Amino acid sequence: MSSKAAAVMVFLLSSILLLQVLSQSRCTIPPVIFNFGDSNSDTGGLVAGLGFPVNLPNGRNFFASSTGRFCDGRLIIDFFCESLNSSRQQLLSPYLDSIRGHTYENGVNFAVAGSKTLPKYTPFALNIQLMQFIHFKSLSLQLSSPGHLINEEGFKNALYMIDIGQNDLADSFANNLTYAQVIRTIPSIITEIKNAIKAIHDQGGGRKFWVHNTGPFGCLPKPLTLAKSKTSNDLDSYGCLTSYNAAARIFNAALLHLCGELRSELSDSTIVYVDIYSIKFDLIANSSRYGFASPLMACCGSGGPPYNYDLRVGCGLYGYEVCTTKYVNWDGVHYTEAANFFVAAKVLSMNYSTPRVPFDFFCR
């Protein structure tokens, strides 16, 4: 068998196994989910909150129209929701998208693209998302009725997902902080995440937490294109920025430690730490094995190889081009639906979770 045929066979077998993982955790009653994060899990918050245009070809797969997701289709969080309930109506709606008349009985997505942990009072920092949640809870308990909004028990049994921190690190590098200066910001970022989890526990009643670490953002086309004075010594054997990924790993180690610390402190809670970094880096390092082309190139962008990223010609803006084969990266920062599918399925396998808690553990 040729190497190409072997790669195709591996890809097909992997797809079958991953589909089985995605479909094996259906809930009789899916959990209420509250999500806090950035563009990696934003299901339309930026568009709803600021009217920011996110046009086709974003959303061209699955939705056949733009939904405010920075992706050609579904995000990782969408696959999580689908693994618990097959209905598209159970995908999480943005907190600020009131015009659609959501009842929010299955949860709320507070994530907004561009969000960071610091500064804590800038839209839509993690602290602002937390304040929105506390306000939402207060109103829900005043207005809740059967089939509408969420009651006290619903908030207590809900799953609280947190996926934030990448923008803090990436923006620090983009603002010309040195590697040492970026590393010194990490304890403050971790403190904000700790404060958010404790506030959700103490004020929101949350007892179930799902925390993602940050991915290898040194492998993204945007920073690879824009990194100033980049030399071959700054790149690893896969072409990724070593300092950026090293900062991500240090952040992730601190986040893992925090989750362990909080398990002891909040002994009545389940806190699952998920190693997104390892999954995404494996997808990039072994992209051909998984059937993907050009792992460091944006599918939707401009400029061609090596990264197909131009800050002036974003995906959906005049002059962009879009790929016709399977890519890992969608627009220079975010992953394609096909890549998100693999990441979500690997997460649901529990092989990257500490502790190894199945996602359907959170079913009601």
C-alpha cells in the first residue's frame, strides 16, 4: 500500500471512530450550559453585541449562512452540544442576541470574540462576562416559569465551561512585549480565571466546571505572518513560533495547577481540565495523517503560501480566496469545522481530560 493510500485509510478509520465518540454520549435530558470565552467558542456574541460584520463564507458549511461564528461551520462547543442532544435548537445562543427571542432554557453563551481576562472592565473581558451571568441569573430567578429561563436548581446543576486566555498571551506578543514580560503576565491571567470560577461557585451556585487550556497559537497563520524580525531560529521543526508556544505551555501548566488547587478548595465541585493544546498540536504536526493539507495556511484569506494571511484582506472581505480542500486553519486564527470536529471528538474521548470525566456525566 502506498503512503498516500495508507494516509487515506488512517483518515477514514479515524473518522469512523470519532463519529462513534461524538454520538455515544446522548442525554435523556441535556444539561444547561453556560460558556465563557473568546472567539474559539463565540456563537455570535460579537455580532449580537457590536453589530460586527461576520459574512459568508463564514458558516458556509452546515449552516449555509453566517451565524457570527469565525469558522466555515460548527465550533468545538457546537459539537459538544450535539453530542448531548441532536437538535440544532440546542446549540448555545449568545447572551446579547435578544432579537431572536431565545428562552435560554438550555443555557447561554457569554463568549465574545477578542475577549481577554485583562483589563477586567473592558468589553467583553471575562469579568464582564461574569457580571452578565450574575445579572442573567438574578433576572431568571425573578422571571422563571416552566419552560422559560432557568430556576435555582438549573443553575446549580448546570455545566460551566471556560475557554479563555489565548488573546491575553497573543496580544502581549503583538504589543511587542518580550517573552519574559509575557510570562510575567500569566499569574494575573490565572488569578482572573480563579476568581471567575469561585464567583460562579459562590454567587452562581455552580458545581460543575469544564476548563480548556489554550492551544498552540504559535502555529496560527496570523502571528506567523505578523511576527516581527522572525528568523528560522524562532521556528520549531513544524514551522511554529517557539516562544509563543512555550508561553502557552507555561500558561497551561499554571491552569492545570489551578484546577487541582480548586478541586481541593471547592470539594463539592467537579472541575475538569482539558488539554486542548496537545490535541491541536498533534493535528498540526500530523495533519496529513488526518487528511488535512497545509496546516499553517489559512483556508480563507489572501496572499498564498506560506500562510495565506493578509491583515488587510480578512476572510469575507474584498479580495479573499477560499480553499477547496481540507485545511486545519480557517481564517488565520480560527480552525475549520473539519478540524473542530477532530478536536471535539478527541476531547470527548476523555484521553485529554484531568480527571477523566465523560462529558455525559453532566447530563441532568
